[in-house]
Amino acid sequence: MPRRSLPLLALVTSLVLASHSASARVISPRPRPAPDPGLAVAQGVNGLGVALYAKVRGEPGNLVFSPASIAFALGMVHGGAAGDTARELERVLGIAADPGSAQAGFAALMKSGRAAKGIKLRIANRLWAQKGFAFAAPFVALTRDGYGAPLALADFVKNAEKTRVAINHWVESVTNQRIKDLLPAGSVQDAALVIVNAIWFKGEWAKKFDARATRDLPFTLLSGDKPAVKTMALMTPAGFAHVDGVSLVELDYKGGEMSMVCILPDDAAGLARMEERLTADQLSTWLGALQRHAEVDVQLPRWKAQASLPLGQLLQQLGVVQLFSEQTADLSGMLASGEKSLHVSGAFHKAFVAVDEEGAEAAAATGMVMTTESVEPPPPVFHADHPFVWLIRDKRSGLVYFMGRVVDPR
């Protein structure tokens, strides 16, 4: 008996071993998906948004601006920056010091924005360059391919005003006429390069507010007054969180890929205290607390706002200093060798938002004006054709020996 069972045992053993061997050949570690470079850049852009908010929250009234628009414009500038100028931009944008990784992130965000479903999202970039300047081929290729920004030739010396109006008209067309006069009069005179980003968004709520439910309800102002305002009402599936003395609601737009988040302090007079706590990390914590609820009772006022930011001043307050200095700006990656150095002489930003029962519309534009080394300014003018004060002083000590005025020299 034992001798007859041995072949069967051997057969079973061989089948088991063959099975294990086959399994060993099939099983292999799954390749990890490549990290999305846009995620890291988006996190840095959000940090820039919070930092800018902290700088402007002391201003009265409603506020609206676009961290994304500002970042896309700065991203294009970063594509031609080098040395300490690039490092300053990387710090304020919260992006890696590796230029390839950072620019790949911006390109990924451009691509994902254009592919967003269910909403209308227009992101456009463009460069206007002074005729006769030789721009570096890698910079032109980067802005064209990564940002979809063609390089148009212009004459900022002879036709500065005409070119400025044309740029502003382009911004208006991209933003559905919402952003007008981005570049103020005189801002592009003798410019060598103007970089512009424009964004327009229009989205319908995934579940719209019923206009018949909108009614006048009191809204407590910072002054304590309680005027009646048009207030929308809706029971809807939404993200919701109550944490650290604030409530958050996240309302989806059609397509489910974009949403609006509103953050409300528990205390009607607690906005300033909440704003003081608002950092990039705190915002991430609050957003991470959102959970989907089958129904949320939402009341939201209609509102509309538009604003412009002193972007150049704000960026310098955040540490981007060299970019604006003729002596220290290093934008050597923009121009071909032999050209004069560039610096940013003006940075402009405007934004608009409107929210109602149907959804929301928002637009923004950012312009960066670059000039070369200063041209010789016209001589100052002093025409003493009306009363004036005079004095005689010792220039060494500053001592004033005589002073008086002339009101009638006859």
C-alpha cells in the first residue's frame, strides 16, 4: 500500500509546486503612479493666497482677488528668472527650487483647469514684447508650451498707449468684459515685456437655490448694524464641518470638480479673530475637517464684489524685492545674451465675483510690466511764475542765514 501511494503523493506535490511557481511568475509589484507635480504647486499657491489675504484684510469693505492668476503670472516670470531673484519667487510661491519641477507643476495646473467638467473656466496667458529685443528661445518655448502664452510683438516706445489699450481689450474679452482697464495709463511706456494672465469662471450650482425662497433677512455688519439683505435658502447635499469655533460649508458646482467653500465664525463679531488665525496650515486643517452630509440647511446672501490690489507693493512686503530693482533683478533667462537687463516696473491685479441663486461668476487678471535700464528722464521744471519762499543757507552746516518770500517781484 505505501508503495502504491508514493506516486500519487509525488504528483500532488509537483502540482502544488508548479502552482506556486506559476504564482511567483505572475505576481509583481505594481508601479507607483508618478506624483502629480500640480498638487505641490497648488499647495504653494494657496499659501501665497493666504499670505496676500493677511496683507489686505485690514482694508474696509468686501475683498476679492485670485491667487491662481497672480501665481500664473509670477510663474511665467519665474521661468526667466535666475539667482536670488528666482529664489525669492520660489519662496513666495512655495515651489521647489528645481525649476523643471515647478514649471511642470504650473503646466499641469493649466491643463487640469482647462479640462474641468461641468463649468466654464477660461485661463489665458499672453506676452507682449518690444520690437527689436531678442528673447531667449527656451523662455519663449516655456511660456508658449507650458502656459499657452504666445509672444506678440509691440511698440511700447512709439505706440505705448495704443498697445496698452489693446492689452486691456484682450483682458476684457477673455474675462467676459468683467475686468476692465487692468493696466493704467502710462504703465507700459518704454516697456520691454508685458506678461498677462486672465481667468474667467462661470459655474452653476450642482443644486440651484430656488429664487422663490430668497427673502430679506438681517445681516450683522462689523458695526453691529443689521440691515436686511437678499438671502438665498436651500436644503442640499454638501460638505460641512464645525471646528475650532468656525463652521464651513462646501457647495459643489455642476460636474462636481469645483466648489465654493464659505468659512463662518461662530461669533458675529469674530471675523477679525478668525482672520488672525488664518494661515495655510490652519486653512488646510479646516478644509480637511469637511465631511459630506446628505442634507445641509444653507442660507447665503447674494453678493457681488470687485477690487484691485497694489500687487507690486504687496509682493515686496512678502519678500519679493529684487524683482523690482533695476540693480538686483536677475531675469537673464528671458533675454538673449547681449541684451540689457530687465526688472519689473509695475504689477497689477483686478478681480470680480458675483454669487446668486444660479451659481457664481468670477474673473481676474494680473499684469507684470518689465522694463530695461532707466532711460534719461526729462529735466525737472521749476518755473517761478507765482509766489514762492526763498532762503540763503550754509550748505556745510545747513544753517539758514536769511529767508523770506516773493509775492510781487516788481
